[in-house]
Amino acid sequence: MRNTVLSYLFLPLFAGLSFSLSAAPNPAPAPAELTASAVATPATVAHTTRVNLNAADAPTLQKELNGIGKAKAEAIVAYRDAHGPFTSVDELLEIKGIGNAILDRNRDKLTVE
């Protein structure tokens, strides 16, 4: 019985210690500990490509833009074929299924040339 009582007393103690150790923040490395791999170089910085709405085909639009699937990409190309080249990125709002949320998510990726 004494072992059972002790286990009931120590179990919360060890569980709390375990949780506190796993939740403790990692200390920041000292400047001397930084290695070359931890420093961002121009080669490691992600390069975002801009998509030209007047030149991109449907698969490119689908691959590069967030929230644009096959149907919407084909609708963009069809709109461009029917109405001529885009004059601004905001003209995408004329296409059914493309709203402000999708346009705002992709605005920095789009260009009109």
C-alpha cells in the first residue's frame, strides 16, 4: 500500500517536471555559435517569380498562384482571349470565381506587361 501511495504522489511530480522541460524555450545561440549555414545568403533566400497575366498559360497560372485551380486558370486564359490583354491585375475580379481574397493572396506574384 505504501508503494501505491508513493506512486500517486510522485506521478504528478514527474509529469509536471516532464511538461515543464518540454515547454521550456530553447536558449538563443550566442553569436560565436552561429555557423555559416545559419546565416541567410542571397542564394538561400526564396525567390518569388512574378507571373505575367498576358503571357502565362493555364498550367503556369495553376502552379504559381494560390487558390487557382485548373478551371480558374482556364477561365483567366479564356477571358484574356475574349477581351484582349489585361491592363491591370485588378481586372481579374471580372472573372467568375475570383474575388478579393484570391486577388489579395496573389497580388505580389502578378504582373501585367
